[in-house]
Amino acid sequence: MNQEIQASRMTQRYMKKRDAILHAAAQLFNQHGVKGATLSDVAGRVGLSTNSITYYYKKKEELVVACLLGSIEIINDIIAAAAESSSPEERVRQFIRLFHARLAKIQGNQAPEMMTFREVSVLGSPHAEVIFAAYTDMFRRVRRLLATDAAHGASRVSLNARSHLLLTLTVSAMSWSSRYDPEDHELVAERMSDVLIGGLASESSRWHCTALDEELAHVSSGAETTQDAFLRAATALINEQGYRGASVDRISARLNVTKGSFYHHNPNKEDLIAACFERTFAVTRRMQMTARSAPGSGWDKLSAVSRALVRYQFSEQGPLLRMSAWSELPDDIREHKLNTINQLGQRFVGFLVDGMKDGSIRPLDQSIAAYQVSGMINAAVLLDRWVPDIAAENAVDLFVRPLFLGILAA
């Protein structure tokens, strides 16, 4: 009996220390990125040696996987609780409500940290397959929250797109929710649900293309250069495989050129990646500024810019860089890029305010709505994983329209 008690205590100590390691690791990975956090950093935060950490997780990749699987397990529990509600609308509200309740507990140090999913692409095989399988299962659970009955054909495609929208926008709140006091998370969840379910349009606004759509389609057109090809290839690889995955060899192979040709046109990989960010910033900025100076309502401008940016993702000029890639950057440029991302996000706030002033956008929390618009545009980068035949025009109907008119709207 004494041996059983002793074994139980050892197991409890092991689990307690393991949980402390996972909590510290998730915090560090969220703050500094997977590349910027080391096992020794984690060890220092929990008062262990690096060798002691390897007793639990031999490699950093194993620790990353454990943190991500822990986050997925927590979200699956939230989904299961939300699934008990009878209607899709209430299931969506409950999912968002319970998720923000968890974030409030984390922020108040009442629950362990959850790791964000923005760096899943940095994992190599076989770790990536493990996480993608678990994430896919979680995606299917979220899809059941939105489903009203068996969906086939076009309706199934729409359901997949809207499920990606709901899951991505909800979990991406981990990146911005700390700007709110823990006691405000219930209100934040209510207002986020209001945006996703009710959409942005006032009763007088209609979803249709305007002359501004045509104008924005030509904003970024220009003569093709060799450097543009390198930028597109590097951007696509970062979106698919992360900062580390976008190696000189892979970029060169995608363009069917030699490494010598790469270095003839680019001083180094780091400068090319920085240029990928600047290209995405420039495209977004030009479209925003063109829309801001054009005639029309706030609704017309915001919806046209959103449609144009998502179309760009799937055009010959695309894709745009996923904004979440900022966390994988070297420390010396990360803060600058993040500041620019936030500045571009503020322009969406401006369109929302203009729309509420002119009556084309219904009254809502413009800051939270702007997070949803930015998040939707960013999430479109990975839409082809869930909707394989996605293209510029059906992406607008399947992915942009549900945010603007309501995720449950027909």
C-alpha cells in the first residue's frame, strides 16, 4: 500500500511539473515564436535545468506538439459544451462565449496558457501530420455547430468555408483579447457574436459589386519582373511552410532557377522575406487609400476592399502574406512589422465608423468588427485547405459575404 501511495505521489509530481512546463512553453511560444523560444528558456521559467526538460520532452518540436494538442483538447471541450445548445445561432454564441470565458481565466492566471495556431506551419514531418490530423478533427466538430442538416454539393462547400471562418476568427482572439480586461470578456464575446451572426450591413445596404471593385482590381497591376516572381514564391512558401520552411533551396526550386540565380537577384533570404511583408503591406495600403478617396458609403468601401484583397489572394499576382507570420520573424524587425499590421487594421476601423455615420453599417463594436475583417482576409490564405476548388470569385461569395451578411445567412 505504501508503494502505491508513493507511486501516486510521484505521478502527481510528474504531472504537476509537466503542466508547468506546458504552461511556460505556451507563453514563450506565443510571445517569441517557436523559433525565438528555446528549451533553456522554458527551463529557466520553471526553475529546471535544460536536461530536466528533456526528461519530459526530448526535442523542442515534441514540446510544441504537446502545447498545440493541449490547446486543441481545451477547444474540443468547449465545442462539446456548445454543441448541447439546440440551434446553430445559440451554438455559435455559446462557442464564442465559452472560449472567451477561458481566455479571461488565462488572463487572470486562473487557467494555463493556450498556444496559438499561427505557427503550425513551422513543424516538419511527422509532427505536422499529428497536429493537422487533430486540427482537422476539431474543424469537423466546429462544422457540426453550424450544420442544420446533412449538407451536400455546394451547401457542403459553403459549410466548410463558414466553419473555417468561425474557427479561425474565434481562436485568433487569443492574439488580441489581452487588450481587454478579464472582466470585459463576456461583453467582448457578446459583441463578437453580434458581428458574426448579424453581419455588418444595415437594412438599407446590399451585397453587390460597384465601380470601386473594378478600380481596386487594377490598383496593383503592373509589369511583371523577376523580383515579383521571387516575392510570390517566397510568400506562398511562408504561408504553406512558415519562415523556416521558405528556404533558399525551396524558393529556387519553385521557380525552377538555381541558387546562383536567387543570390543574383536577392542579397539573402532575410531581405527577401522582409520584402514579402512590405509587398503585402503596400498592396493593402494602396487598396485602402484608393477606397478611402472614392465616392460611396462606408459599407461600399469596406466591402469592396475586403472583396479585392481576397480576390488578390487567388489571382496570378497573389498570394498576400498571412499576417500571423510576423511571429516567426527575427527579433530586430518583428516589432516594426507588427506595428504596421496594427496600423493597417485601424483603417478598417475608419471604414466601419464612416459606415455607421452614414447609416450603411449597423451599430456595432467597430474595434471588434475590424478584428474580424482583418482576420477574415488573413484566414483566406488557408481557405484552399478546406475548399479545394476555391478561386477568386467563389472565395468572395463563400468567405467574405458570410462575414458581411452574417455567418448563418442563406
